[in-house]
Amino acid sequence: MLSKFFQIPVNHMNRQRLWLLILASLLILLSWWGVMVARSGLVVRSLECDTVPMLYVAPQTTEKIPGVLVAHGYAGSKQLMLGYAEVLAHSGYAVMLWDFGGHGANTTPLERGSLQQDLDKAYQALLAQPEVDPTRLALVGHSMGSGAVMSAGIRDVNRFAATVAVSPTGAGVTPQVPRNLQMQAGSGEGRFVENAQRLLQQAGGENSNLAEGRGRSLIVIPNVEHITILFSNASHQAALQWLNATFGLPTRNSYVDRRMLWYALHLFAWLIALSAIAPILRLPSSSGKVSVPAWRRWGGIILTPFLATGALTALNRGIEIQSLGGVLVGSAIAIWFLVAGTVWLSVLFRLPRPTIRSIGLGIALFALLWVGFGLMAQFVWLQWWLIPARLKLWPFLSLACVPWFLAAGIAQQDIGVGKRLLWWLVQSVVIVGGFILTIQVLPQLSFIYLVFPVFPIFIAILSFAAAQLKDVWAYALGSALFFGWAIAAAFPLAG
């Protein structure tokens, strides 16, 4: 039945594509094996305490071991901090991760004071675990979470022996509190480096007296920025060494978190699989193609950032743009793509007619991207499975993204590899440049600045998909569904 729908000739699966499919399958299996092996010897428990989703990671042991609370940053989730959790767990620590309100799988709104409330719930859950020594506890937090853990270390000075603040924000640190404060910042996040230096001075400067809780240190992690620092072995090891020094523990092993490499291999394998099966699914003729002059393709995309930013600015006069649509910042991004894509389509002035087959291919493309990009991400770095509160936002966020990807698909019809790379670069520059302009006008959306590195990656993946399918509507629908899902998954829910 499916073969009749897609009109798949059996002989189209030639030997070369068959070998590619076999290779992709082997790489997928290998990548899953690598991720599962990383958890060997560990206890992993999913918990929920008073509506707060949690994840507990610890070594398999009968001894009492130090416990660590690890807090994520804004628009993060417990999965995003798994690198620290697994490095610490392999080195003899019991680690509790959780989703702050409005983040990940937590449906409770993020409100003033809720960070400390959620941290306290995670603290109680950590103490309830049989492996944890309640007299040896520490804190690790990133960005927004760094402020939460520093505040907790100040508030309960005798409860936590050490605090590690990664990409630190702010707290009332002094030379006495919190105990044994290490701060980290990436060399590519200048603002946070400057803030960490200010906090270090406020905390009394560098100090190696960990025995009395006066330890103070600032480490600048090379060649990383606000997001990639979370996957940096240098950052993981610096935190581990600080906690080991605090508790007087030796370095037991040299475990390095390589799960992101396995994840990248997994995604690469699924893209190989797409290249192997795409020729079978392509339309046999040039149906659905439209001819558009080059000046319309280029002129349209050049106009998009200015008009999209203007539309957001006008909209912000009547509503709070940062919390529109039930998701913080994410809805503003979707509206930007809606306006930008509509402008681009208007200049292109041509629209191919969708077909049932194109729609089917688009849904199939979304399914492949969902599995290839997201399924392993759920276990490595991202809360990819949408809770109901997020799932109901997904159709609207996806619909807003359709015009952009439809215009991008039309602009990239029948072009070679070189021009496709050029279009990837142009799209990346226009999107990042457009959001820089938006942030200048609407500073309340400044968090977008921290996710700039993600846009070129997404555009590269989706441009590769466009090159394989060669069907404008299939590319637009699959890409929009995927991009909308990513927005719904990543950004905090509004109260």
C-alpha cells in the first residue's frame, strides 16, 4: 500500500543506497551502545516530588557517598546537566537533577521564589536516597541555576560544603559565604567572565583554604561559550576536582563524558539514512517546481529581518511579547519567522501547489528528523518528549514557521552543492542578524543571544533534507513541524 502511495520502484534501491542504509543502521546501533555504556555501573532513577520532575544518578554502591544538587539554567532542563551528573557519579557522587518551574517536564509556572522552592524539594529528595551521606553535600548550577545554588549556599551555609557556579549570574556572596565557591565561565561568553570576576572580588578573591570553607576560585574554560561549556570536559573535571578537594577524596578514575559525540554520530547516521531512501521517495517529474528570478530570491530574504523586527516591535506595544502564546521568548521567535517568511513569500510571488504526496513526504521527513535529532537527545541533553502543556503549543508554533521554510525551499530549488552552502550561510546570517536587530529594539528578548549558535546547525540539517527530497512542500512541512517542536521543547512555559 505504501509503495503504491509513494510509487516506489523496487529496483530504485540499488546496491550503493542499500550499503548506505546498512551503514546508517550500524552507526545508529553503535551510537546507542555508546550512550548506554556510559551509564554502566550507575543507578539512574526518575522521580517526581511535589510536581517537580527529577533524575537521580549515582554509582552502584553500598557505602554512603557525597550528594550533589545540579541545577540547570534558563530554557534548560535536567537533561542538559547530565554531563556533570555522569562525570560526578562515575567518580563516587550521588547527583540529583531536576526541572525548574516552567522548564522541561515541569508544568508549574516559573515565579519569584520558585527556584529556591524547587531546589529545596530536590534537596529533600536527595536526602531520601539510600546512597547519600547527608553530612557531605554540594551544589552545582549553570546560569540561572548558578544564582539559585549560590543563594542556597548563602542561606544554608552549614548545609552545603561547596558550590560550583558555571556561567554565574548574581548572588550576595561574601568572603564567608557560600562555603568553597568555584566559578567557571567560558572564554566565549565575555559578559559572564566579567561578572564572575566581579563576584570573585566581592567574595574576597582567590583563596585555597577549603578546610575552613573559605576556598575561592575562578576558572575560564577555553574555547566554549554559554551553551557549549556544559559539554566541556574541562568544565566537568574542574568541578570534580573542586569537590574532591573539598571532601578530601582522591580522583578515582578518568571518566570523560563522550555522550555528545555518540549523539552527533546518531544524527549523522539518520541523515545518511535519509540520503539513501530519499531518491526512492522523490517525485518522478518536476511537478511542484516554480521558476523564480534570482532578484526575487535574494531581495526577499534581505527584506525579512527588518520587517520581522518591525512587526515584533509594533506587537510589543499592545502585549508582552516575551510571554506571548504561553511560552517565554519562543513564541516571539515563531512570530519573527512567520512575518519574515510571509514577506519572503510575497516577494517570491510564486507558490507551488501542495499535493497529498508532498504532505505525506513532509510528515515522513518530520518523523525521521524527530527520531534522528530528538530520540537520543531525550537521554543525552534535551527534554524532547513534550508534556501535554507543550504539545498543545506545537501546532501553532509549527504553523508560524511554515512560510519561512516554504520560501527557503522555493529559493533553493534546482541548485548545486556550492549554491546550497551559500544559501545556508545567507540564511544563518539573516536569522542571526535579524535577531541581533530585534534584541537591540526589544531587550526583553535578549536570551535569544545565547542560542545564536543553534540556528546555523538547524538550518544546515534542514538544508541537507531539502537537497535530498527536492520537494518544496515536503521540505517546508517537515522542517516547520520539526522546528516548531524544538521551540516547544526548549523554551520555558509562561505562567
